Amino acid sequence: LIDSLYWSHGIVDQLLAEPRHAGYTLRLTGHSLGAGTAAILSFMIRHKYPNLKCSCFCPPGCTVSDNMADECKDYLTSYVLDHDIVPRMSLTSLENLRNDMLDVIASLKVTKFQATHANQDVDKDMLLHRQNSIPPSKFKEQLDKFREQREEARTIRDVRSISLCPPGKIVQLVKTSADEPPAGCCNFRAAAAGSDVQSAPYAARWAYVTDFAEIIISSHFLDDHSSPNVLRELEGMAEVFGLSSPYEAPEQSDHVISLCRQHVNR
């Protein structure tokens, strides 16, 4: 990939050297696995293109280490839509999800079918035993044995846990409700309209890599990864600022930008 970029064919250099591209810089972008690829590639070629920028949409949660995520914040920004599962996917988060699901199954008072079809208003104590009072069962016995085998295998292989996370600065679009949006959020659509913050469907905030350490099970954690859904919400925020392709901010949007920054920096 790098070879095709500049070492053999010099494609990027040829494009940047064309008179019609005077003043252009290089920006890498991608969605999902493509976002992870763009992030890694940006590390590898930035020494040649120091003005390079990278935009990653819904990158995998196992893209870079914590140190690399910090190092690229000056030129790389990731965008995550609400509960998207992919930016939260790593070896650790998937193992935690598996363990949590097995613990729930072991603590069931009813069948799995009854549990999954239970009304949301049902008292949890009617469905589950408390963790400190789970009765003995064949499944619990098998689960304990499974965990012992996994831990033994990890020790034999000398597996070291490496924390991986999404790259760069992270902008998360958080779905709002009738309640106040999460701390650190700025509801762009409401701010532009001069209306109450509750009225817009999403609020944006600067997120931390620790916010994506665990997978959130929700009704839309897969839909939130859909590129059309991500595009729609980002374009909606761009419209608030009066932006249109090539997305050069007009002067009249300065007051909105200032307002949003005040909210985000609180």
C-alpha cells in the first residue's frame, strides 16, 4: 500500500504537484476497518507529509495502543456515533462481554427463552439470582471449569494484556432524550436554532478512550455503525453551521461555533 503511494509510482506526489492542486494537503479517511487502515497508514507516511490530516469514522477499538492514540491527536480525529459496537471491540471488551453473558446465564431463575421475552418492567430479582447466592448447577460447574482452563492456558502461553483503543481525538455523537444531555456535550442543532438543548436528536462531545472500554448492548449498537447513519448525522451538524461542500465555514456561523465550544469545554 505504501509502495503504491509514493515509493514506486509516486501517485500522491504527482497529484500534489499538479498546478490545479496548488495549496492542497493530504488527508486520509476511512470508515470501520478502512478507518483503522487510514490511521495506521498516517503513522507510516507522516514523516514524508508533515501536514497530513486523518479523519477516522467508527474505527475499530483495537486500532492502536494508548500511547499511539495520544501521539496522533494533533492530526487525527475519530468520530463515533453513540453506542456503535465496533469502536468498543477489543480482545478485552469481547472477553468481558462473554464473561458477563455467561454470568447472567448461570444466575437465571427461569429459562433463557423466558428471560429474553420478559417484559422490561419485570423485577430483575424475579429473573436472576444475586451473584452471592447462585445455587450449584451443572452449568455453573462447567463455567467454573472453563474459566480455570482459560486462565491456565493464558499462563502457559504467557499472554500479556495490551490495551488497544480508537486513535486520536474522539468526537462522539450521543443520542439525547427528554433529559439533559450528558456532561461535556454540545447540542449543535439546538444551539444553532437558539432552542432548548433537549430538542435535537444528538449531542456532540469530546470523548476519552476509556469511554469505549466496554461494549454497550443496545437496540441500535449495530445501526450506529452504518455509514449512511453516520453520514446523515454528521451532515446534519454541518448544516447547522451553514456548511456545504467543500465545507468552508461562513463567517455567520462563528457565533454558533463559539457557543458550541463553550458547551464542550465546560
